[in-house]
Amino acid sequence: MTKIFKQLGRHWAACLAVVALLIVQAYCDLSLPDYTSKIVDTGIQQGGIESPVPDTVRSTTLQALELLMSEDDAALADEAYSAPDADCMRTLNPDADTAALENAFTTPDVVLYMAAAKNAATAAGTTDTVAPTAYDLDAVATQLAAASQAPGAREMLQSQLTDGLAQLDETVADSLSSQAMLLVALEYDAQGIAHDVQMSYLLRTGGQMLALTLLMVAVAVAVGFIASRVSAAIGRDLRRDVFRTVVGYSNAEIEKFSTASLITRTTNDIQQVQFVCVILLRMVAYAPILGIGGIMHVASGNTGLEWIIFVAVAALLALIAVLMNVAMPKFKQMQVLVDRLNLVSREILTGIMPIRAFSREEFEEKRFDRANTDLMKTQLFTNRTMVAMMPFMTLIMNGTSLLIVWFGGKAMDLGSMQVGEMIAFITYTMQIVMSFLMLSMVAVMLPRAGVAADRIDEVIKTPSTIHDPAAPKALPADGTHGVVAFHDVSFRYPGSDEDALEHISFTARPGETTAIIGSTGCGKSTLLNLIPRFYDVTEGSVTIDGVDVRDMTQAQLHDELGYVPQKGVLFSGTITSNLKFGGDHITDADAEQAAEIAQATEFISAKPEGFDSPIAQGGSNVSGGQKQRLSIARAIAKHPQIYLFDDSFSALDYKTDVALRRALKAKTDNATVIIVAQRISTVLHANQILVLDEGRIVGKGTHAQLMESCPAYQEIARSQLSQKELNLQKEGE
């Protein structure tokens, strides 16, 4: 996990921007339930009235309310409103002390409304509660105005109100306070503006909700955009780092990881890390902000239902812990099985021709099916585990909602909670639970991504055994270039118990051809691979012009070499792009001349597009001989000082082989040529022939010298040449 966060740390500025945007998004998300509560409680139930202090009031109503206030409160109320207009309407001054006015108006509002309701019930001839009308309000106001004319009536009324309120408990008092708005609604109804006030409040509050929603959408889009760019950049950087590392690997590291595993790590594993980085930025960073914000909102209320949240979160965490313990080992195993499937697939696709030739399709299908089935079973197990989690999550969430509705309904019945408050509480609870749910989902994904990150890091941090020296040496500026010398060289493959080459010593000079021949598996290609440092010698040294190849930079070393591998490798593109693969300095004339020397001009000219003819991936649209000739031409076009041919003439017919070597001799007259060959005909005219047997040089000299002195060479010659050919050669000597 630290490796994933380390990758995110490289983009700290973008991550900070995402966190800032997520805070804004969480603020919007957490504000919406409050607005919903306001719309339900204030906008619908209270007719859009937010305060027990009316914005406009008739003079008669204000006088009635002032009679129910203390003298100080009555004076404060009278000063807070403007003088009566032509319609006897008074308007609240903008700079009025609203908090003080609310304390002054609350009790008179409730008492006046209850008096109006009692008047309505009396008029209706019933003892049940009847909603008063403007007529009832005016009647009560008139009665209060008349009663206030009697001496001491005001003081008597204040005393009765004080005694009555003192007898009420706190719950009933709070309930009466919430009913103070009813008098304001009745007053607005008497003025004929009740509908306008309600619609104004709903539109204003709804507009604010819409603005917050749009802001939240914009922020979410911005977060998604930034998170996608960051994760894409991380994927790009990881692929680049892995590719640069793998390109510098020697054959030992390639064999250690296997090609299939390296491909999986470069594609599937990096995709896992990239996907989790998006999730980390969009969910993991958001979930704590949302959860903590929701808890703060719930804790700031007085619902008494906070315990339900703690029960839900505890149940959720217990479920996650169980599932993680069950699924975690399978997630780690899954990456290994993906590697295995890729390995089997690659082997089958690469070897499709021999598979068909030996009628092994059924066997290979079963082998692939085993690897595929193992991966499927593991994926099914993890998927079923995750699927099993969802019903339990739904049960927890629905059970939480049920508990809130049950106990919230009781609180509403007691008058300590309103409908909107319960709706907001449910929403906040779901947000808190969802935040933990998001964290749990990420916790499930992280182990697999952590394994992928470890596998990627293993590749990046595995150093190549072949590396440039700290203080490289340059080749001599004067003198002959291209002298290759082996000084008592021994080599052992990593992990092997025996040397593949033992005590090899020889010198290959410019203008001469050095051939290496021997039985299959005797170490010919291994010896050649030590020159370009595909492997480093175990003992001894390989020098070019007296400089150890290990003391040169690999770029400098490879600039001196023209290498043709045993198996011709072409790259997708055109014939020209493959011939110019050796560098930008190669001209069209160089490419054409090289193709002519390699005897490739004939089949190139036969193609409709000539040198611009396309080459498919791996050179699959040309024959083996054509591929080999193009590989030879690619090395010739580079104009190297040293040519290395690793059995590069094996796919050529005898006529083409002779013509190519004759043209090559003229071209490489001043260069050092080292040829690994299986056929005697290829090495007959070499200036020096090395005969290898089980990693040792058992013969060295020209063809004639070896025919006289080397039994191993004689055996190879007799196996390939007829007695007549041997006699002709002997006579020619």
C-alpha cells in the first residue's frame, strides 16, 4: 500500500486540489438534508414562516400582542415596526433586533393563537380543536383591546400568563414554542399574503438547493477529471519505468521473471494500480470527509437517536472484517493465476504450428482449460464473497432506517421531533453508513492492488546484472579498430552447477573471418553472446582493441557491433524501417546496398511496394530465408566495425549462401567478422576456425589445418561432405 501512496505523492499538488474539491462536495452533500428538513418543516408545515416575528402585521394584531407582553417587550416591539400606513399595516424595520423580538413574541403568539382557536370552537359549538380564521383573530384582538381599558387589567393578564407558563414542563413549553408560527401564519392569511410567503420561501430554499446541487455536480466532474488524469499519469509513468528497466535487463533477468509475467505486470498489474488510484482519490478521500461531517451534523442535533448510527457502523465493520479474512488470501493468489494463464496462452499461440503438426490440440486445450478453470474458480470465490456482502449491507441499511422511523415516530408523537428532522436524520445516517461502505469496498480492492504494486516494484527495483561502469573507458583513438580477444574466458549460467564455457582464448582481427563450429549445445551462441554483453563472463575477460567490454558503456560497445541473431527478428513497419533500425545515420542508399549484399533485392523488388512493403509483427508475412536475409542486411547497413553472425545462414539455400558470403567478403574486407555456423560450407574459407566441444576449444586453425589435426572437426566434415568433396578439397590444397 505504501507503494501506491508513494505514486500518488508524486502528484501531491493534484491530490491536494482533489481533497479541497472533495471538502466542497461534502459540504454541499451534507447541506442538502438540512434544506430538505427546512422545506418539509418550515416550507410546508409552517407555511414558509421562519420566525415568530411577522415581517408585516396589522395594527390591531400588534396591539393585541403587545397587551400580552411586558411593558419593556411591548416598547421594543412598537419601536421595531414602522408607523401604520394607509391600510393600518406596519412593517418590520430591517435593523431590528430579531433575537430579542423572538423572545418577546413567542409566548404572546401562542396565547393569541390559542385564544383565536378557542373562539373558533365556541362559534362552532364544539369542544374540539378548530383551526381559527382571520375573523376569530380580529374578534380576540377586539376583546383584548376592550378588556385592557379596565384599571389593572394588563397587570392581571401578565400575572395569569406567568403562572400558567410556570406550570408547564420543558417538553410542553418547546411544543408551544413551535406553535408560535401558527399565529404568524394566521396573520398573513388575514393579510392575504400567506400563499405568497410560502411560495417565496419554497422557491428561495429550493433555489439554494439547486445551486448547491449544481455546484456539487461541477465539483464531482472536476474531481473525476483530475483523478483520471492523475491515475493515467501514474499508469504512464509505471509503464515507462517498467519498460525502461526491462529493456536494460540481461537475459538472466528476463528468464528470472519470464516474458509472460513481465507482460502481465506491464499491463494487468499496472491497470489494477491505476484503477485503485482513481478509487483512492474519489472514494477513500471522500468517505472520511462525508462520514465525519455526517456525524458532526447528527451530534449537533437533539434527536437522541445517535446510538442507532453506532450500532449500524459496528455491524458494518464486523461484516467487513469477516469478509476480508475470507477473501484476502484469494486476492493474492489471483495474480499468480493470471500469470500462469498468460504463460500457457503465450506458449500455445507461439507454438501453434508444432501443436497442429503433432495433433496435440486436445492436450493443449486441456492444459489451457486447467489454468483457465483455476483462475475462474478463484474469481468466482472472490466475486461470490463480494456479492454475499451486498445483501448484508442492504439489511444493515434498511434495518437502520427502520430503527430511525420507529424511534423517530415516537419522538414525533411526543413533540420533540418534526418530520423534516427525521428525514434529515435518516439521510445523514445513510451518508455515514455509505461512507463506511465505500471504505469497505476499497479495503477489498486494496489487497489485490497492493500485490500488483509489489510485483511492479519488484521489476523496477531488480537491477540488471549488466550495467555501465561508473568510469567508462574509451576505445583507443589511433590504431586498428575491431580486434576482439578472449582471455581465458569461462562462463556459467546463473543457477547452473557447471561452466558452459571453459578457458576460452582467441583473437579475431579486422579483415579476417573467425568461424565457430561445433555440435549442438557446445556453447557456440553462448560464446558469441559474451561480446555484446548479453551475459558477462564468469572468469577472464573479453576485450575490443585492448579495452574490456565491461569497462565500456553498452551504447559505445553496441555502436561497434553489427549483430545478426540465430532467429531472425523483424519489427512491424516496412522493409526500409527494418533496414534502418541501426540508427538515423543510415541513408536509403545504405539500405539498398545492404539489401543487395544480403541477396534480398530480388524478393524486395518483386513486391508491389518495394522497400516500402509492410512487415507484419515478428515478420510473419515473409519466409524464414527472407527474414534471415533482411536481418543480415540490417546489420550491414549499420557499417559496424565488428560483425557477429549467430548461425545466420542456416535458412539460406546453398546458392544464396555462397553469393551472400562472396558479397559480404567484399563489404567487410576491413571489418572483423565472427560467424557461428553449423555447416562446413559456411566456414570453409574462414581465416580462423574454432572448434568447440562441451564448452572447450578443441581445435583452432584453417580448414586445412583442422582436417589434419582435429578429430572433432574431421568428424563434422565427414558427416556433412562426401568423400569426393573431401578429396577435391585435399587436391586443391
